Amino acid sequence: MKFRFLLWMIARMLSKASKVNPQLQQQLADKELSFSLQTMDGKVARSFHVQNERISSHSGTTASPIFVMSFRDASFGYSVMTAKNKQLAFMQGIQNKDIKITGDTAKVLWFQGLFKYVMPKKTKTQLKTNN
């Protein structure tokens, strides 16, 4: 259930950011593609669609994804996507065959790069109060 919710939240955040963030819109320009994140058994899946500088999503798989990232199971997917060192967790998961990527792996890296446009930036005031 946590993995399903996490995928939904990622979709919401990307969708909202694609409407208001010009830098993200620039990354989405001239792209028309679909991709899926799912468990290997396909029980938990979310598809993302990029079109007209916007990102939308729906539960389930899509007919012709540019890539599919499959996780061993939902709990493993959640742990990897919420790990402190996500890059290391992904690399270990791929190496151990707990994560399977089919399709265009360059687009996986592109997708992961979109998150810098989604996460809210801390202002100088927030940084001072946290220290």
C-alpha cells in the first residue's frame, strides 16, 4: 500500500510541477512518451505520460512504454525510492536483479533528473531556522 501511495504522490508532484515550473516544462518540451513503474508481478503499477510539456498518470500499465522499471515487490520498491542514498540503492537493486529496466535506459536517467524540479527549494530563511 505504501508503494502504491508513493507512486501516486510522485505522479501528483510531477503533474503539478509540470504546470507551474518553466524549467521542468523546458525538460518536457518536444517529448511525447509514456513509461511505467511497477512491481515485477504487475500487481502495483503506475504509468506516466509526457505530452505538451505536461505529465499525467494513471494506475496500471501503458500500451507502448518507452521504458518500464520493475521492482522485486512493493516493499522493496518503496525502500529503494525512499532510501537516503537513492543512487546506491538503485545500482544495488539493478546489480542484484531486484530492479529490472526494459526499454530505453537513457530515459530512466532523464526521468530521475526531473525530481530536482519537483522538490521544493529551501529559502534562506528556512535554512537559517534549521541551523
